[in-house]
Amino acid sequence: MTDIATILERELGAERLVGPGHEKLEDYGRDESPFPAYYPPDCAVLCDTTEQVAAVLRICAERNVVVTPRGAGSGMCGGALPIAGGVVLSTERMKRVIEINSDDLIAVVEPGVVTGDLAEAAEAAGMFYPPDPASLASCSIGGNAATNAGGLRAFKYGVTREYILGLEVALMGGEVLRCGRRTAKGVTGYDLVAGFVGSEGTFGVITELTVKLLPKPIAASTVLAVFADAVAAGACISTLLREGVRPAILEIADRASINYVRPKSRYRFPENAGAIVLIELDGDGETVARQMEQVGMRCDELGAIDVLIASDPAERRALWEARRLISPALKDHNRTKVNEDICVPRGKIVEMLARIDRVAAETGIEIAVFGHAGDGNLHVNLLSNEDPHDPDNRQRMLMGAKMVFAHTLELRGTLSGEHGIGLSKRDYMPMEQTEQVMEWQRRWKRMWDPAELLNPGKVLPPSTKRCSE
Ligand SMILES: Cc1cc2nc3c(=O)[nH]c(=O)nc-3n(C[C@H](O)[C@H](O)[C@H](O)COP(=O)(O)OP(=O)(O)OC[C@H]3O[C@@H](n4cnc5c(N)ncnc54)[C@H](O)[C@@H]3O)c2cc1C
């Protein structure tokens, strides 16, 4: 029997195949999951067009071969890992910005366009694409749609879902479906687009996206407020939100995160700094100036140890430095860094931070927390200097993560605010969702992919129902 790599090479051309023995094939068996995992695919296909994507899905369906869609491989929960081997279908070459239209306020793009490049193309045309995952310099817009990626600006502007108006999707078997719209509003028929967004490459392969753009905000200011502890920082955040301040970005970081960035940051953190709140205001000049004054004043009144305010772009970038340095600093100093992205109701952030401290004390695991306070979406980083491949270390970290999940759910939160479920959180799904809810999702998946060949084994754990039930 001819193997799948040979068939795809013959049908699509050798220049699109990364086949067995190719030095780059290994790259398609990994992503940015916390515990480095490697699942070798039989081959990877780098498609240039929708027709080629459809051809791969047709050929593989005819031969019962599993396909794993892949964007830039920046996912943190193993969604793009080819756990059952087969073919990795990469959209990395589909990088065309097809249209930027300032009258309709939309862009039409191919899925491999890097998110930061889309944002820059929109900005060059005087518009604004708000979703800004911290990985925007490397992740793809197709991957963002597949994971419904969030980002720093989600508090004011929402997540990727809010910006995807229309999609072209290639389905397992080779059918190509165009759904959605390019209008600002539209309620015609069921919302298929909403179903594909966040389906983590298990429903179909996104081959084109129509995204909504906004007019560019005129002014922006940044405030960095330092507090003695997370309780004081949380109280300040609640007060500001109650008073109607609507920042574009509202971030929090705890003492452990500060201690990691302290040696690298140009800003000299006060000795007793126990939490920082970073606030970015944007909009028209007058509103931004008024709110900036209000925010600065409230932070002072509510006990901030230090408050820095900047409107000049270079000064704003300097204030952002501390926040940007956290993740790389945690990674540089720890061989194992497990970043869970739980989300709790906004009013429960301080309670969640206290519970995370308890998990750290009970398990002896160092935990640093930072994240999107405006959304209740916290990046809980479990840290250790042990080898990430060491089974005991892995077990300890997973136990700590499970305790964090249990507290999250007790506070009526959710397992993932933005990274998705993929492989690494799949087995925790029953902690949050009932078997009934998961079973309806399995039926939904089977509607698009009855033979379960597209990215199998992701998002949903196998059914616990017996055949007779
Ligand atoms: C340093 C760092 C910071 C990050 N910050 C954030 C953040 O702030 N917010 C956030 O949400 N995420 C963040 N992430 C996670 C990651 O960048 C996002 O999940 C991103 O959306 C993944 O895009 P990708 O192109 O890399 O997708 P991949 O990792 O290649 O794939 C992710 C999932 O999408 C599917 N997929 C990819 N392309 C397609 C397609 N065209 N059609 C169908 N399915 C597809 C894959 O099968 C997989 O299930 C971060 C990651 C890193 C490493």
C-alpha cells in the first residue's frame, strides 16, 4: 500500500511536503505546551490555497487518515499536537491579506497571517484590530479563531469571536463551506461562524476569515500603580470599575511575579511592592485625560505606594516593560513553568488569589500569578527548577494545577479563559461540565466529522457512557 506522504507528495507537489526523514518534520510534532511533548506525524503538508487544503482533507478522508490542523504552533494546551500520527495540515504559507476595506471596516485574510501583521496592516489603513494575544508576533489569525484567543484588550474590546464576521472552512472529506457575512450586523440563519470559532481545529480547517475592524482610538494613556498586596490592588480595581472607568487594559501581577522582574526592570520597584495594577485608557483625548486623572487620584486614595502615569508612547512602553518581562523572567529562572489560564467571576479575583496562595503553601509549589484582572482571567504559573520530563515533578505540578482548578470551579469560574482545552486540559473537563453537556458537544463534533478523523482526541474526553445507555 502506498503511504499517505507519497500520495500527498504526488497530488500536491514535493515542495509542499515535509515527509519522513525531513529534519523539519519534528517541528510539527510539538507546540508550546507546558510539558514538552512530541508526537511524530507521518508527514506535514504546507498548503498555499483553499483548494489544496480541501484536497488534503479529501485524500485523507478517503484513506481514513487522521489530520491535525496547525497554524503557528504557539498553542499552550497541545491542540495542534498530532497525537494519533497522520498528517499535520499547516496553514503557515497562507499569509495573504486579501482586502482591507475602510468603508466597510473589515479585513479579509488567509488563516496563516500573523496576528500582529494584521494589526499593523489595519493600523496602516487608519483602523484598529483590537484582539492582542501576548503571542501576537508569532501566532496566526486562523489559530486565534480556532482557539477564540483573548488578549490584553479583551476587557473593553472583547475576544477574537467578536471580530470574526465570516469564514471559509474546508471540511473533512473536502467540501468547502462559506458562512457568515461582511456586514456589521446580521441574524440570518443559525450562527455557524460562532460554532467554528473556538472549535480548536476539530470541526474544519479555516481557510479564509472576514474580520471586523474598528476606527483607531485617538489617544491613550497608561497608569502603573503599585500596592502593598493583592487585596489593596483588588479593592482599587473594584472601585474603578464601579465608578464607570472602562480601561482598554486592566492587568494585575502578584508579589512573586514582581520579584522575578525586579532585577531586570528599569523601574525600581519599592521594597514592599506586593502587587501591581496596570491600566491603559484609550479613546478621545478629553475622555482619556479625565479618566487618567480619576484613576491616578483613586489609586492614591486607595493606598497605592507609587503611581506612574504616561501619555507619551515611549514612556507608555517603559511602563509596559514590567508586565512584558514577567512571562520571560519566569521562564528564564524555572525549568518547569506550567501556565494555567483559569477565569473567575470578576468579583472573586482577590478570593482566588488568596486560594492560590493556600495551594502554594499546601503543596510547596512556587506560584506566580499575573493576568487580565478586568476579565477575571488569571495566568497561574506553577514553577519548579526540576526537569519538566521528570515524572515526579510532572505529577506534583499536575496535582497543584488540579487543586487550582478545583478552587476556580468552587468560585464558579472556568478552566480556561483563553488558551483552550486541547489535550492538556481535556481530562479535567468533567470537573466543570456534565456528561450530558459533553455528549451534546460530541454529537456536534460528529456532525462535521462523522469518522472522527480531524484532530481526534482533543477538547472532549472519551465518553463514559456504555453502548446500552
Ligand atoms: C508566549 C505566549 C503568549 C500567549 N499569549 C496568549 C494570549 O494572550 N491569549 C491567548 O488567547 N493565547 C495566548 N497564547 C496561546 C496561543 O498563542 C493562542 O492559542 C493562539 O491563538 C494559537 O494560534 P496558532 O496559530 O499558534 O495556533 P496553533 O498552536 O497552531 O493551533 C492551536 C489550535 O488551533 C487549531 N488551528 C490552527 N489553525 C487552524 C485553522 N486554520 N483551522 C482550524 N483549526 C486551526 C489547531 O488544530 C489547534 O487546535 C500564547 C502563547 C504563547 C507561546
